Amino acid sequence: MPTITFSNGLASGIDTRAIVDALLAVENRPALLLAARVARRTAEVAAIEALTSLLLSIEIEAHRLERGDAFETLAVRSSDEEVASGAARPGAVPGAYTLTVKSVARAEVLVSQGYASEDAAVGTGAVSIGVGSAPAVTVAIDAEHATLAGLRDAINASDAGVTASLVNTGVEGAPFRLLLTAKATGAANTITVTPGQSGGVEPAFETTVAAADASVILGDGAGGGNPVTATSATNLFEGVIEGVTLTVRSASATPITIDVTEDAAAAIAAVRAFVDRTNAALDFIATQSAFHAGGAGRPPLLGDGALLRVDAALRRVMTEPVPLPGGASRSLGSVGVTTGANGRLSLDEERLSAALESDREGVRDLFAGFGATLSRVIGGFTDAAEGTLAGRARVASRQIEALDEQIERIGARVERRRRLLEARFEAVERAIASLQGQGAFLSAQLAGLSLGANDPRRTR
């Protein structure tokens, strides 16, 4: 008898696989419901992590306001940036300074005599090159580098403190010259060349640009003052104006003014960054707090207690007066940071600028106290060990793990049930196939008997 396996009603003609699937779908229904709960919890965890990230970005800005660096930043402005410019460092002192740039620093440049071509022979051997007080460097010139171009390449491959280049002057007969330019500027960094080649025409150098220091005069002597002259081997000056790095670019016959002033732009930018980060968090909270019709549906944190506490805490700290040194208090609204009807913050930059101009230290103290308070409030939500949001995320994660375990157990039970049903239907199919085989056998036997009874030979 042929072997019958589970083959979707091969013998019976019944769609047994559909029957098994329908039965198992009923048993698997709890797993589908649990999977939907997993999806909701997973969305909650993602939303909590997004909110935590937004709060941490606010906390970063709050720490910056607390430190007050932006309120102590100074700006350096030059009346002529093409002559000189400056950048403030810690310790800079506000003031207006008169500066005259007498000269800028230059690197020495030497030029050789002319050669007929780049391939003109300069000989083999060595050339010694020194710059300033640094030890001279010996540059070996082998047969491969025994031309004018080869000498250039050999010098550039060395660490001689100079850059070599060729210039075509266009002079008939000998247009090519070798230039040596010191890498360091300053009067002390002169170039010394001692040739030692044979078998060609050695370069003989002369100075075309002399090494020079930069020189500036601070003050103009008006009102009986005494101007101060300073020099530098580079075009940077440190300390001529306290806490300011000066960069000179060109000499000037007339003085320019360097103004070192308190930089309102840096403070306004710091407050603006805080306002923007806070509004991003408030917008997220608003999105999570409203049911959206038309397909968006229920936000993951709609009605969530942790979300409501964050919202309330942020709004409270934004509107409460901030205690100041000495027992006074002040609100953010007094310096241009206000809360609108929609709950978002807005910044009046003109009002903040005016407050900085009239009482910079007071504004700094206000934001220092506010930043400290805000950091403490946000830390209560974002702290990895004890924060409200971190705890909320851990609870949801544990729920997801428990739900996944239940789904796994249901899946295992459904699979066992599938194997059992398939085995039973297979047995049914086997039985039907057996009966069908027996029926076919009996039908054949009966047909044979009928043929025998009608045989004419049996009637003789």
C-alpha cells in the first residue's frame, strides 16, 4: 500500500491545511494581542529616549549658561582689517588701542644667476644650507640631481629650512633662476649657502628679499603719552595688548584703532541656543500629548505620567523668578525670554542686548542661577540611575521582555498543536486511502466474478 503523508487532503479531497491553519489561528490569537502590546511598549521606549535626548540637549545649554563663559567673551574689532586684526584670549581687558604697523615680517629670498635651461648642469657633490641659528644641512647632489631642476628637487626633499623653486625671467640666453625662500620669517632667519659641487656651474646667490621682523607702535603720543614699539619674527603679536593676539598684514603710515569690547553677540547666541533647544522639547511634548486624527492615531506617550511631569516642570522653571546673590530675584522675562500663549519660548534679542549693555554682570548672574536650577530639574528626569524617564524606560523594557517570553511560549505551544493536528489528519488520510484501496480491490474481484458467470463455456 502506498505511503500517505500530510499533503492537504490528497486522499480525502478536503483542504486539511486550511482547517489546521484556521484552528491554529484561534490558538495564536493571544500571541498577536501580545505582539501589539510589545509594539506599543517599544514605541514608548523610543519616545522616552527621544525626549531624554531633547532634555539632555537643554541641559548642555543650561550648563553653558551656568558657567557664564558667553557673558565674559570679548570681541576685538579693527578699524582696518587689511592692516591688522585681533582675537581676544582669556584675560583680555576692554579698551580702545591705537596701533601703527611700521613693517610686516618677511622671509628672506635668495636668487641665483641665470641658466639657459632647467637641465643646465650644476655639478655633483654637496651644498650646505643654513637658516638663522639652526645647524646647517648638507644636501647631497648625485648625478641624477646634477641639473638646475634636480638641485631644486634635492633641496626640497631635504630638511634645510628653505623652499626651492625655479623662475623663468624671460631674459634671453639665461632665463632660468633658482629661488631659495626661508620657511621662517624674521630678521634672524637669514639664509647661508655654501656650495661644494664640481662638474658644472654652481649657483651663486644674492638677496632679493631681505629677512625682516614685524614692527608695531602702540599709542600715538597724543596727550603726552609714550608710544611703545614692539617687534616680532612673525606677523603675530602676543601681549602687546593684554589678552589679545594681533595679526598684522600690511604696513600703514597712519594709526588704526583696535577696540576690545564685551561681545553681546556671543551671549545672545548662547541664550538663543537654549531657547531653540527648549522649544524643540516643548514641541515634542505637545506632539505626544495630542491625539491625531486621520491616521496618525494615538501617540506613544499620550497621557503618560512621566511626560506630564516633564511638561509641568519645564513650564514652572521657565516662569519662576530666579534667586540672585544678595537675596533679590529676577525673571527671564526681564531680559527678553518670555513664554507665549502656545507654551513656546521666544527671545527678544534687542531687549537682551539692552540688558547686557546696562547690567552685564546682573544678566550673567541671572542665567547662572537659572542654568543651575534647570540643570538640577532636568537631571531629576534624565539621570541614568535614578531619573524618572530612565526608570520609566526600564519598566517598559522589562515589560517587553516578559511579553516576548509569553509570545515565545505561545508559539511553542501552537507549534506542538500543529504537529499533533497534522499527525491526526495524516492518520485520517491514511485510513481513507486504505479504504479506497480496499474498495478498488473488491470492485475488481466482483467484476471478475461477473465475467466468469457470463462465460458460454461454463454452460456446456
